[in-house]
Amino acid sequence: MRASAALPTNWRLTPKERDLFLSLLANDTVTKEMAMLVLYGTEDRPDHSVAMFMSRIRSKTEPHSVKIETINRTGYRLVWTKTLKLDAVEH
């Protein structure tokens, strides 16, 4: 998944954060179970770890008008507040 998308380098996402963000880009909604599979390859991890990763990603992307919305009892989805410019990108 990593090599297939270019994201702004100034977001400074870790590899796991990047993979999770890319799953948000690829899906309308990412459930907690889907996020666990992306992060760990299994659903057998503490439930709070997904929320922790989402919080970290939010803090890095919200200044760039990219918001992650929590869908109660379902998961997460991206909400774009303006057009994203991909000038400085990583591959």
C-alpha cells in the first residue's frame, strides 16, 4: 500500500499512520476492525490503539483542512474541507 500513493511530506506521518490514512482514502468508511488489520494484520489488539492513531493523524492533517470524522459505533471517514494541494509529496 505504501508505494501506491503520494502524500504531503510536511504531514510527517509515520509508516503506520500513513497506511491508516491511505485506507481512509481508499474506503468511504474504515471500521475499527479494518483499522486493526491495517495497523497490525490482526483484530487482536487493544481497542483504544485505533483511537490513538486516529488522534495522531488528525493532529497532523487538520491544519491542512483534512478532517477525520468519527462515525459512532461504526468507524471513521475523511471529510475534506477544501481542495488538497499535493505540491510536496513523498512516494
